[in-house]
Amino acid sequence: MVRSIMPDIITTIDLIRHGEPIGGNKYRGQSDDPLSEKGWMQMRDAVGDHHPWHVIVSSTLSRCAAFASELAQRHNLPVEFDARLMEIGFGEWEGRTAAQITAENPLLLTRFWLDPLNNTPPGAELMPAFRDRVISAWEEMLARYSGKHILLVGHAGVIRMVVRHVLDMPLQRVFRLAVPNAGITRIRVESAGEHTLPTLLFHAGTL
């Protein structure tokens, strides 16, 4: 494969989704449920003894921040928390299961997943606003830690938005990306002068 640029700087970012929170699978958005015992096990198993990172960056919500803090302490790594990396706010859907939402209308979730721009839950954060805050955090992180290996501990929505940005996907197609609990995504960003080339190396995988 021929690369389009010869990089001066290579930045590698691993993104890991939090494990299962207490309360199981539901639209919790920005509700601050901590990790369950199973969730802690999922994340510890996913990382194992790996610690190639220079810095850890995390959402401020406890299901991400608690593990980021533990991992940073274990390996004496710097850790940074950024509220812009919180999950999207689901408005009236916060704390509700898929079954509870579809009991009202079987098509609500289908419409949202197919076209979230035009089927926003009542009171929810708008998708363009979510995109803008996540990508602003992403770009500042890349500038601050250029040339480093970064671990980002975040949420399914955050990881979807970053991958969508890297691949230049239409915003309304973002939910076509599956993000499992404790799944790991790796992105490489090559920089040469004013030019950058981001590449998705793998998604929803393991170290």
C-alpha cells in the first residue's frame, strides 16, 4: 500500500468504551451510573497488562473516569478528564430501556437509529451539537499530545462520532457503527507539515 504522505509525526489513539454499568443495557446517556462488577471485569480483561500509552484521556462520567483513574495509578500514567467526552444526552429517554421506549411506539427507536437528525428524542442533545463538542475535544487532544500514544476512555456515542469524523461519514449514518462494551478502536494520525492523514486501523477489537 502506498501512503499519500510521508509523515513527520505519528499519533496513535486507542479508544475503549466503558464496560457494563449498574442497571444493565439502557439509554443512560449522561446519567452517572457506575460500572457493575461485570463492567470492571470487562475493562480489566480488555486491557490486561498492556500499558503502551503516554497519557489517558477520559470522560468525566464515573463509568469511564473510575477505570481511567485506576489504570493511570497502576501504571503511573498522567490522566486528564474532559466533560466534552461525555455521552450524548438522551433527554426523556434517559434511564429507559429499549423495551420501555418501544412500548409507546414500536417505530421510535427504528426511526432514531435510521435518521437521528430528524428523530431526536424529546429534550435530547442535538446530534450536530454532540458532534461539535466531541470533535473539538478530539482535535485539541491531538494537538496537545501530538506524536504520543493516547488512550481515550469513553462512550459508544463518542467513539462512533470520532470514527465517523475520521472516515468522513454522513452524520445521519453514525449508528451504523456498533461499539461493544470494552471494545477497543485504534486510529493513527500521520502529520506532515499542514497535512494530516487519519487512518482507522481497527474497530471494536482487542489489544
